[in-house]
Amino acid sequence: MFYRLYVDNIAASFKGFLGKSLSRNLNTLDGTAVVIANVIGVGIFTVSGFVYESVPDHGLFMLLWIVGGALSLIGGNAYARLAIKYPQAGGEYLYLNKSMGALVGFLSGWTSFIAGFSGAIAASAVGLSAYIGRVVAINNTTGLIISISAVVIITILHVTGVKKGNTLNHFLNGLLVTTFLILCIKGLITPSEISTTTADEVSAPNFFVALIPILFTFAGWNAAVYLVEEFKNPEKSIYKAVLGGTLVVVILYLLINFLYIKFIPVNELSQTIEVGHLLGNKLFGDLGSLIVNSVIITALLSSISAMIMAGPRVYFAMARDGLFFKQLSVVHPKFDTPTTAIIAQSGWSILLILTGSFEDILLYTGFSIILFSALAVMSVFLLKNNLPAIPIIWQVLYGIFILVSFTVLINSFATRTTISLVGTALISLGIPIFYWMKKTNQ
């Protein structure tokens, strides 16, 4: 199937489909679904225990999640503002290209390809087989087949038409939000039998250390802007899609974390990776793990689908600008999708699954999500003269977003120096590739 699609794309490149614009088929609900699906993954069921270890205080713990949600909404507002002015595919690649130069824009796209999207797809696919293995017994080979099959099948759906990919996104997203709400409602109406008092002191460095996994768990709030070129009415839809989708996630995340501290004793919550399953067992007894596993499996499938849809629009934009392999700018003549870009991303994801290298690449480049989103928000100020007047309050909030992001980055380099330096080196590998691509495409 991939071979046939690739051959079709080769033919398309000779028929004038190289660099063709994408068709406008998406609406607000489609963009909202992509945001929700991109954000909600396994993280919300795993990181809270480690966050609580750094901040062992119920009030500050919830405050951290509120801060993470607020920063996501502020960032989403800035991205939406930029997307309305520049309604083309590419997201921060496009904004950084225009504000800080082609090299910085390329490095953001390069990182998205090698890690940001592809690595996250690989991790989600492997996580999918792992959680399926908790429901039914499977061996390593079967798990590998499940992971790769999930990527291949979802890729084919997204390659063969935006409508098919959208239908899958809406189905998985509806199922995900419904099961999430059932879990939250059950928790809210069930009385707790544990004490909720805490009194441990929290240092400022620990506060920022704890913010890192929270920001990663919220990552994906900008997903809709990658697809803005395909919105029927981007000026009216993009704000609603980005901020509406992010707000839904913020509410769900705050509810689930409130339930963690409501039902899980302090000594069990701290440093527990199975926090979601602990909550499930408290609420549903022996069926708890099965229910939570089902929610996680749905979240992982939804996330894979959303990332397979969003990521290729970045490489498509880079290739159209002559900064990546030209073939990635081909729009399929029948399906109206950036087929080669989608296949390239999924192919790299499958390679990461087979080699198991996605864990390392995500570990080393994880901070880049915060880095490039901060630079993209900074672009609002650098491109200020090209944008409609920005209210002072939003300028202040954007400044807070940038300040907090760089504080987290500095703290990350101070506490995880080796990992951060290796990640910087991986990102820097894109510099010679940028100049080679630029020279080749000229």
C-alpha cells in the first residue's frame, strides 16, 4: 500500500502537484478534536506521582497544574494570533522562519521530525501494545506487530483523505472524553476516606522541576495551527479550536488530579508511576485497572492519529519553502493530502519502534518542546509590526509565558546538564543538514 501511494506521488510531482496548496476541508470541531487528542496521552495517568514527590503539598500540587494549564492557554492565544496572520501550514516552523530566520525555523521542524512527532508516535505505539498486554497476554513479537500495525493502519487512513482521518479522530476523541468524564464523575460523587492534609515545605527549584513533566503532559495545545491552511475559515475557527480544545483538556486534567489527592494517600501518591491505576482501583475495585487501561488505550490511539495528521504539515511547509526534501511538498492528486510527508514521518516512527531508540531521543530532546514554543511566542513581539494591535494584558501574559519557559529551561540545564547538552547536540545536527538542503534545492 505504501509503495503504491509513493509511486502515485512520484507521478503527481510531474503533474504539477509539487508545492500545491492543501485543500480547505476542516472546521472548528475538527481542530478542537486534534488539540484534545494531541494533548491527552498516557502522561496524565503517570506523571502526577513524580510531580507530587517534588511538591508534596496538595495546594501547591494543584497550583502547578493550574499554572501548566494557564501557560498552555496563553501559548495557544499567541499561536492562534500568529496563525490568523500567517494561515499556512507549519506552525512554529513558519513563525520562527519569519521572525528569527530560516535556520531557526528549520531546526524547530527538524526536531519535530526526528523526535517531537515521530518519537512521540513511536512511544505512544509501544505504550499501546504494553497496555493491551495488560488486558490480554501477548509476547514481545506480538507487541511489536501491534505497535507497527497501529501506525501503518492509521497512516493509511490519513493518507487516503482528510475526511477519513477526521472521522477516526472524532470517533476516538468522543470515546476518550466520554470515558474520561465517567471516571471524573464517579470520583466526584464517591466519598473519600483519607486525610487530605499536607504540610511539607517546597523549595522554588523543586517547583520548577515539577513544572517540566506538567508542561510535557500539556504539550500539543498548539496542534490545530499546523492545520490552519486546511481550515475553511481560519480567521474565525483557529482561536476556537486552539483555546477550546486546550480549555477542555485543562478542565479534565484538573479534575483527575483533584481525584488523585482526594483518594490516594500521600505515601502512595509520591513517586508512583501507576497513579492512574491506583485511582481506578480506589473507584472501581478489581475492575479499576481494566477501566483505566481502556481509557489509556483509547488516549494512545487518539494521540497517534492526531500526531500522524498534524506533524507532516510541518515537513510539507519546509519542503515547499525549499528547506527539506522536495518530494515532501507533494499533495496527492486524488486524496488532497501531503502523502509523502505523512509516509516519511510514519516510516521514521516505525524505525524508532524497531530499534527502540525513541526513548533516548525523547529523553534528550524533550526540553525542545518548551524551547521552541517559547521562541514561537516571542515571535509575536518580533513580528508585532505585522500583526493587529495586541492588548497590553496579552503582551504581559506572553512575557510571563516566555519568562517561565526559559526559567524551566535554565533549571533543566542546571539539574540535567548531560541530558540537555546531548539534546542540544542532536538539535544542532540539523545545522549542516539545513545548509546542505538549501544548497541542494537551489
